[in-house]
Amino acid sequence: MTFAVRTVTVRTSFASLALLWAVAVLPREPDAGDLRLGQRVYVDDGSCPAGQIKEVAGATLTASGVTRIRQCVARSSIRR
């Protein structure tokens, strides 16, 4: 493997990791079946007090799908 190919491979890997860690802020909750186990999304639907945003996380896997945990968190706690 040459140095140029190695450099491109490393840069591509870092770009992929950045996409995985990107924060999703949605206007509404994802539909049933669209949230994966362990995935977290932030929903700005106005249901939380000022300065907070709803965090929805895929918590446990059941026979009927992934159960969700919803809580209001400070907007400043979102890592962008």
C-alpha cells in the first residue's frame, strides 16, 4: 500500500466517522421502525420548555420493535 492510498483511506475513514457522529435535529419524531437500537435523535417540535429540546433514544429491543425513551434536555448539551 502506497502512502497516497493510505492517506486517502485514513481521510475516508475519518469522514465516515464524522457522519456517524452527526447530530440529527428533526421537526417530528421518526416513524415506527425508523429508529435503531442505541440511536439518538433530537426533535424540535415545541413540546419541551424554552431552551430545551426533546431527545428520543432507541432503548431496548422487544418483539414489537425498538422501544423509545423520550426526555427534554438542554439545547446546549447537543454535541454538534
